[in-house]
Amino acid sequence: MMTAAYIAVMAVVTYMIRMIPFTFFTKKIRSQFVKSLLYYIPYAVLSTMTIPAIFYSTGNYITAAVGTAAAMILAYFDFPLIVVALAASSSAFVTGLFI
């Protein structure tokens, strides 16, 4: 019974988070500053959730740093996502073997 209550509360909270901005902000946003701020929020939130997970996932900061560096270098040169992911994982794994 408690599981159903938890799910109901989560559903209400999720709905409220999405409904409140539509209720209060009915006019079009004209400020360039606010528009640019809202544009970059998803990237900031994704980075905030992803970066700690990267460095805690391997259990060793050195392997995580090597994998992150490999991913950043390959992503900078516009390699496909699968190549970046495989290279980052492989470089972290190989570094872990040597440590």
C-alpha cells in the first residue's frame, strides 16, 4: 500500500514541477539574458549529474581521469559517440591494468 502512495506522491510532484511554470509564466520571455540562461540549464544539470559519476565509477581517480581525457579529446575531434565511449572505457580499463 505504501508503494502506491509513494508513486502517487512522485507523480504529483513531477506534474507540479512541469505545470507551475506554464501557470505563472504566460507571457513570452523577451529578455535575452533569461533566454540564454534557460537555454544552458539542461547542459549544466547533465554535467552536474554526469561528472561525479564518472570519477566515482572506476574506484580510482587516475583511471577515471585517463578515460575522461580520452573521451574529451575524441569528442573534440567529432568522433562518433560509440567510438568515444569505447575508447574512454578501453583507456580506463588498460590504465587500471597497469596500476
